[in-house]
Amino acid sequence: MQLDKTVRENISPGGDYISIAGKSRHVISYLKDFLFPPERINSPVKSLSGGERNRLLLARIFTRSANMLVLDEPTNDLDVDTLELLEDLLSDYEGTILLVSHDRTFIDDVVTSTMAFEGDGKVEEYVGGYEDWERQRSIKPVTLTKEKPVSSPKPAKRDQPTQKIKLSYNEKRELEKLPGKIEQLEQQQKTIEHEIASETFYKQDKQTITTTLTRLQKINDELGKAYSRWEELDCLN
């Protein structure tokens, strides 16, 4: 920003109109969106408060034609009004946003996908924000194949019972059906995650969003139980 120039001049030097997303807008109308009253737009930038300068910086950013934004801790030093404004701007942004932030609430309100460092140089992508990541990371998928899965290593022998516990007829039937059940749940999970990852998902009404996220959580819970039961029965098989 050029501190000796006015708010208007920093947004639209030499003209009253600017192009936003291919549409022409009067600079006064545009700056009103960023909480600048008409009498303030001819003030020099050096006279602005810290919050006003942050809003002006946001206004400048969104005048630029770009399909991707990279934001590093954008909520630092923002007042409540500017923070709410930023959330609205990012929610309506049609391009891709790469965001780094320690503000968990802000992440939950804005992002549709979370990249998490899982250790050993591994990065995993999760649908949704911070709370969604916490729910999903607790479920550890088990790789299933058409063939009989390899069971976990058996613990060292100590006071083993003389007779091996065998599966009952019903438990064998349950074990045979579990891979198909898990495959079906994983397909449902994949379909919903794909739906949530779309750009339009969080533009729907809150009830639709909540219903979909609740359905995904229910499927995740069922998957977790199915994985645990499969391991339990397989160890006895």
C-alpha cells in the first residue's frame, strides 16, 4: 500500500470504477463492502487505524484477477468485524485457497479440506475443517483384499489354553460377510466425501450441510466398529 495516497487511490488510481470478477463497480460501493464510509475513502492511508489498513489490504487483494490465494495466518491482528468480513469473502471466493492458520474456529468456518502432517514425512488429506480432521483421524482403515487377509502376529506363548477357541457357525458367517459390508460402507464414505469436497457444498443451507456431515460421521463410526470386529474374528479364525 502507498501510505501517502488515499484509500480510493490505493484501490482505483485515476478512476471511479474497478473491475471485480469481470463486473464493473464504483469504487465507493466496493469500499462500502469493506466497511469504509464514503467520507473515509479520501483519507490518506497513513491516517488509518490498524484495522482499517487490514480491511484496505483485503480490498486490494480481491481486486486482483486470480484463481488461487495463499494465506498465512490471515486472522492475526484482525478485529471482529474484519474477521467476519474475511470469512464471508473466502466463503464466496470461487477459486482455490491455500490457508495456514492456528485459528481452529476460522478453519472450521472456511475450509472444505484439511492437509495434516501425520509424521514420517506423510501428509494426509481430510474432508472438512479441524473438527472433521479430529473425528476422521481416529479411524484407521484396514486394507482388505478378495483373499483371506493376513492376521496380525501372534503374541509370545505364555500359559496358552490347551484347546484353541474356535469360531461358532454364526461367527464364521459374520466373518465372511464383513469384507462386503466394509466395502459397501467405504463406497458410501467415498461418495459423501466427494460431495463435501465440491466447491458448492458449503454454499447450501445449514440443515443440508449438517445432515450430510452427520451421515458421514455415522458411516465412519460403523466402519470403525466393522474394522474392529473383523480383526477380532480373524484372530480366532
